[in-house]
Amino acid sequence: MESSLGDLIGALPEGPGWGPPVTSETTLDGVPYAPFSKGDKLGRMADWTADGKDGRDGRGGRMQYNRNYRDQQVYGAGTASLFAAPAAEDESSFSVVSNVRDTGKSRFGRGAIFTRGGRGQRGQRGDARGGRQQFQRSGRGQPYGGGYDNRGGGRGNAGARGRRFGWKDYDKPARNRDASINIKADWNLLEEIDFNRLSKLNLDADEGEDIDGYGFVYYYDRSYDKQPVKATERKLNVMDRAAYNVTTSSDPVIQELAEKDEATIFATDSVLSMLMCSSRSVYPWDIVIVRHGNKIFLDKRDNAALDMVTVNENAADAPLDASEGSKDVINQPAALAEEATYINHNFANQVVLENERQKVEMEHENPFYNASEETAPPASKAYKYRKFDLSTSDGEPVYLIVRTELDAVQKNAISGEDQFVTVHALNEFDSKAQGSGGALDWRTKLLSQRGAVVATEMKNNSVKLARWTVQSILAKADVMKLGFVSRANPKSNDKHVILGVIGWKPRDFANQMNLSLSNGWGIVRTIADMCLSREEDSKFVLVKDPNKSILRLYAVPATSFDEDADDADEVEEPAEAEE
């Protein structure tokens, strides 16, 4: 065994070491080596994904950029053809079998069929990014398959001719609105409350009780509930009637009730509804809060912002102001608010039957109307002063008295009893203009798609409809009438037509809007407690930030707004002297 092992070791070939013999030739049986460089970086030992199916290179196809391969090199890329297998000579005998019918017609031609959600397919002007088309079901007022979502175009909204909401929002110019009141240097900031905190407040209150009633109301004209046709559209007429919006501390009835210590908090339905729905607001506003002793008065300034009826305040793409680049003067926020306020005043006076023999009178006459001074007759308006219990404990009772308003009365179709009615009007300016919020054309869709029209208005005018609903509930109205008024010509804002009227029970409408009255009462009680915790006989201003969802409470000098009123009187005096 030893000799045989030695013979085996000795039989091994002599050389420099293991491996193939060294040669100076550059070919191996006629096959050239692939070129390489000493500076080449090492990659994978074996990359089986380099040549994917369909001739792709595994990096997304057609040599697309991929950061995973940015530092790697393809070895011998220029000599790949040297190792290519010769093409088969019998390729002509092969054929591709396909069941797809070839056609020369255009895909988007007449009668083309579009699938509903093909991933990666392009929709019909709906999603230009080639993504999935998104449809809305009819649960939120949109017909099934009626259009794409709010970001895209489609048949259900005006997206085909406008921008997609939410698309490139980062590229939109920032809205820099001006505050509704000038913040002075001597004002002291007491509290700053964001809307998230407001939405968490909650207080259950009773349904209220009537204390007294003033004024009168006419009967509502039920003919307006019928859907008019094109030939019989009713024009909105100018009705010169005396209407009043007296602030809380100037109301003689509230002054009398305050002297009797009937409540702790006093307000009007206009001011109170703004405070209760403040978390829905977008535009700036302010409320003056005056404390006399242990009583709180929620006031408004003359020509205050909350007196105006806003238009599309909550729309995703609200109307632009002149400072934001809008050249359409009649469709700017201030002009639209003035137009909407004008429409609401005349609409409420037009839809009643002015018959002196058929009207419902309250216990007392209108406290603001003076026949010797007024030239116009009083409007159909009843003022009900109602009392609510906002107490959180029996030891410290807190009551609120609010002046509410009713616009008309109607007979119940079943029982024949009188039902009090509040009347308001939504207005359409131009469904194709900027700021329309994707609203449908009322003339063609109000009858066939009433739910979709109302749902769009709930979205675009959330705070306005919420305030109207709260005012109707505070007044304990049985029915809330909403009129739909449109321009006779979209390019002119001085002539309007009434397209229809729809009635709701206020609490049912509040449920549809997801409106919580307990949250509103919680906001009122919280603001009142902040003011009651300060010294007596003080004045405050609650300001909505013009560009943020924040409320700020300021302590102001007692003579702050008296000076403004004196300045206004000084300006008016010379004009009266010239006359």
C-alpha cells in the first residue's frame, strides 16, 4: 500500500499549482472571452431575473431606471451578440393563435363601451392619470353610477369642465381673508379655542318654553310647492316691507325681561345660531358679549358679517375674491352675499298671502314697527321670546332667553291645525362658474334629482343651512321651507326666478345634516362661563380667525364700539347739513 501510494503521488503532473494550464492564447476552442476591466464592480454571482419574460430586463422593462441597479454594470453588454444563438430556420411554420378580434375602429369612437373599474385603464375624461374610476352609490344623494368622485369629472358634477377638487391642492394659492373686525392693541386675549375642542363640547337642554309673542304672520301660499314648468316660472319680485334685525341689548322686550331677572343669558336667534354652528364656519365673523352684573348679552355690531347670507362658504373651491385673482365681479363672495340677502328678504315676503282678514296675530304688536315713521307696511314676522334651561346643577340654575322669528303659518293637511313656518331661500348663481362647488343645473335636475341637489347644497352651504335649521328649532317651527331661486341670466344678478320650494321638519333636516344641538348648547354655555368668570360690567369680543379654525375671546374696553359709533355719526352730520 505504501509503494502504491507513493507511485500515485509521483504520477501527479508537475506544474505551478492546481487549475487549468497557463496559455498565452486568447481563444478557447475558437470562442472569444468577453471583455472586462479591472475597475468593474462585482454584482450578483448569478442573476436569474436579468432577462424576464416578454424580453424585459427585470428593471421595469425597456431599461427603465431603478435605484437598486444604479451602481451596477452589465458585464459584456456590448458583446451580447457574440453569444446569441442562431435563429431557427423554421420560424415561418409557427403562428400566433389569438381570439381577440382585430378592428380598425377608434376605442373612443361612437358607441364605445367603458368598463367600470379596470385597473390601469383610462376613464372617459374622468381620471386622466389612468387610475381606477371611482363611483358613488346613491346613499349620499348621488345616483348610482351617476358620475365619478368629487375629484374627477363625470356626468354627475361639473368636473368635466372644471378642476378636480383635491388635485394639486398644494399648488393652489393660499386664501388670506381679512378679519371681520380690527383687533386693537389694547385688547387682551383671554382664550383661544380651536374647532376640535368645540366639537367635543356637549350639553343637553330642554325644548324651551314660550314667554311672550309679538307681531303677526300671514298664511303661506301652497302654490309655490308645485314644481313650475319653464313657461310658468315665477319671477322674484321686489317686495318693500319693513323688516328688522335689532341686536339683543337694544331689544325693548329683552331689556324688560332682564330687569325681571328672568334669565342669565340673552340673545337673538341670528347671533345664537352663529355661535352654536361656529365649528362649521369658514368666513370670519365676530360677536360682542356684554356683561352687566350677573347677566350676559350676546350682541352683534351694526352691519355685522353674520347678518349677511353667505354663498358656498363650505365649498371645496369657494368663490374667489378680487384680491385672489377673480375678475368676475358679480360672483365674488361679497357680491354673492349681498345678492343672497336680497333674495331671502324678498322671497319670504312673496310666498305669503297678504290678507288682513286671514292672518295669525301674536299677543302683542310688532315691538319695532312705528306706523307714524315707517312708509312701508310691516313684513309677515312673528317674534317669539323663548326660555331654555342650560343648568348643569340644581344649585346654580342658568337660563337663556332668545328672540326667535317665524315667517308664515299654514294649515295642517290632516288635522287642519295651524303650523308655524320659517322661510329661507337657496340661490344659484352659475353652475359653470368658479366657486359653484360642482352644483347641478337646477332647471334640469331639481325635479328629477332633488336629493342630489339638496345633498350638494348641504356640502357647499353647511354652515348656512345649519344656522337656518337651528333657528327653526329654537322657534319651535313645525315646517322649514327652502326655496330654490336662480338667476334669470347667469351673467346678471338683478333678475331671478323661483324654481321650486321644498319643506322639511326641522329636526329631521338636522339629522340629515348630522347637526347636534347638544354640541351647540355646550359651546354657548362654555363661552358664557368664560365671561361670567371675569369681573362684572365688562365687554368681550369673540372673533373667528379669518384663515384658521380658531375662535379667540378678547377683553375690550367698555367704550370700544361707542367710539366707532360716534365717528360714524360725525361723518353723517355734514351730509345732513348739506341737505
